[in-house]
Amino acid sequence: MQEQDMEYAGFWVRVVATLIDTILIMVITFPLLVSIYGWEYFDPDQTGMIAGPADVLISWVLPTVAVVLFWMYRQATPGKMAMSLRIVDADTGMSLTFGQSIGRYLAYFVSTLPLGLGLVWVAFDKRKQAWHDKLAGTVVIRSRKN
């Protein structure tokens, strides 16, 4: 895919997609966590940082696996699909590799560390890339209906 054929997704549409994904993850994970740990799960004085092994699986492993699989097989998470966005390789416009998907996910932590500057970077970058996109060699584009 040629660069001129790509319409890069801007900051606000990506924020909306992220909010959709966050709500979806909460709708799935919160009932599971409450059914296992009870409402005390949300009281940091009762549970601490990690409530137990199920907490790690439900709060960290499940979302990570789901996001990476969505990126690889659908080129988008449900929030990005709802906004007609796709995540593609910045050079080829093709689907992400497994390595790119894992790298992009881990690079989210880099993007958020300096007060979220790596995420806000989308608003100023000519290709609308956040730092995690730059590190993984990806871009987020609008899907075109032909």
C-alpha cells in the first residue's frame, strides 16, 4: 500500500476507540474479578496491588492476549473496528507480525511513562504515530470502503 493511499487516524478518533476498548475490557473483567474476589477486590486496603493468580490472569494476561490476537487477525481491536480504523505495518500496509504486535503492546508502556507524552504525540506527528507505533513500525489508518 502506497503512503498516499493511507489516511492516518488522528488523536481524537483513537481516543474514542481506546475508550470503547476500555469499557469492553471492564465489562468482561470486572464481573469475573468480583465473582472470584468479591467487592473487596476494589478496596486497596484489603487486597493490595495484586489480589491473587486469577487477578493476574484476568487483569493482565487475558487483555494482552486478546489485544495481540485482534491486532494480528483483525488489524484492530473492537474499539478501532467500531471507528473503522486498522493498525498496519508502516512500510507495507499489511497485517502486523507477531513480533510487531508484542513489540507494540510493550511499547505502550514507553508511550505512557513520560506523563502520556508518547500517546499525545499522535496529535503532532505527520503520520499520526504514537511512540509505540514508531517503535513497532506501525500506523493506524482509516479503513476505506471501496
